[in-house]
Amino acid sequence: MIYRSAFVMALALLLILGCSQSAKEVTQLYHFSVDDMEGVISRDEVEFDEEISSDGRGSLKIAVAEPTVVRLFRIGDVDVENACLIYRAWIRTEDVDGKVYLEMWCHFPGRGEFFSRGLHGPLSGTTDWTTRETPFFLKKGENPDLVELNLVLDGEGTVWIDDIRLFKGPLK
């Protein structure tokens, strides 16, 4: 019984240390708090909503009647390779008929553009604020000169997005 308790405590300690080590390896590269429309690429489908927000400072509201890709932010040379880029944001939906997910495009000089889509956890219907993310795995020598962060609505409805971040993490 004593050995079993000691084993469980040792295992818990290893898990805690392992998780804290992983957290230290993740670095925030960019943060778009979305307190206004500054830097937003798509202006036709997007409006700033002062009332509804995950952090109390406003959010971007997108209301569409057909499938739409909303181009949010473009980031120049991020100087990252042999790592995982992670695009994370808070999203809220209302009466969405279809799927809502994050999309990240990376452009590589001489190779073109490639994308990552958060299809593993799309939102639909009506949801409260929740975080979603999508990763982009960069091998050694793969360094994008441009990263674009988008929101995809493959149907109709209303979506709010807030507190958008881009992280660099280790390849797993």
C-alpha cells in the first residue's frame, strides 16, 4: 500500500514537471487583443462589437448569409523554423448553420502557400466563448516569410472572435 501511494505521488510529480516544462517551451509571438479594427484585413464582413467580448474590451463580429473566409491578420517574417506555429483564438457562435474553424496560411519563398485548418474541433449552432486552435508544423529549413490568420464560416450565421494569438512551440 505504501509503495502504491509512493508510485502514484511520483507519477503525479513527473506529470506536473512534464507539463510545466512543455508550457515553458511555448512562446507567444503575437497577440491581437481585438480592441478595435486595427490591422483587420477583411472589412466588408467584419465589424467591431463593443458589447460582446471574451475579455470585456470588444471583439470582431462576423454575420454572413453564405460561406465566407474572413481574412483577419497578416504577419510578416516570423523567423521560426523547426517548430510548431499555433494559432489560437476565442470564438463564440450564434445560429451557425455550418462549421466555423480557424485557418492559417504560411507562405514560403520559392515554394508557395500552404495552410492548416482547425477541422478537428469546428463550432456550429450557438456556443458560448471557447478557445480553438490550429497548428502548423515547420521542419528545419522551413521559415515562412508571411503568415495569415483567417476565420472560416462554411455556412451562415454570426460569429465573434477575440483575443487572437500566435505561439511558437516545440515539434512533438
